[in-house]
Amino acid sequence: MGGHDVPEPERLLFDFVDRVNRVPASIDAHDVEVLKAVGWSEEAVYDALTVCALFNYYNRWVDASGVADMGEDGYRAAGKRIAQNGYAKG
């Protein structure tokens, strides 16, 4: 599926998340109703909003605190660990 072939429900959810990033104070009940009308549950919208907000928080915290990137080997090792154990186990 090409980038222009994103189904409407996903496109609308991505548009919603984009607005959460750019103009969060403009989000209202109508935005949620639009997403529900194309099949998203309130829980799914809440999850998308929460993930978006958390990534904004974490990215800003990492940028401002000077946390160093772990490098390619670290990401590769973490990916293997997560693939074998999931996110809940260290």
C-alpha cells in the first residue's frame, strides 16, 4: 500500500494526532465524534492521544536533559531483547 492509499479511518486518526501536536487546545468533542464515525472507539482515540502526548514529553525531556543516543549497537541489542522478551521484561 502506497502512502497515498492510507484508508480514511487511519488518515483521519493521523490528522487528529497531527493536530494534537500542532494545536492541542483546538481539540474538542467534535474531533472525537469524527473519529468514532469512521470506526475508532473512544478508547482508541484516548490511546492515540496519550501515546502522542507521552512521546512529546519524552522527546522534550531527552532533548533538554542531554541524554545521549545509545548508538546502533545499543538499538540492535535492545531490539533483540524486546523481540525475545517483550517490553515488560528487562
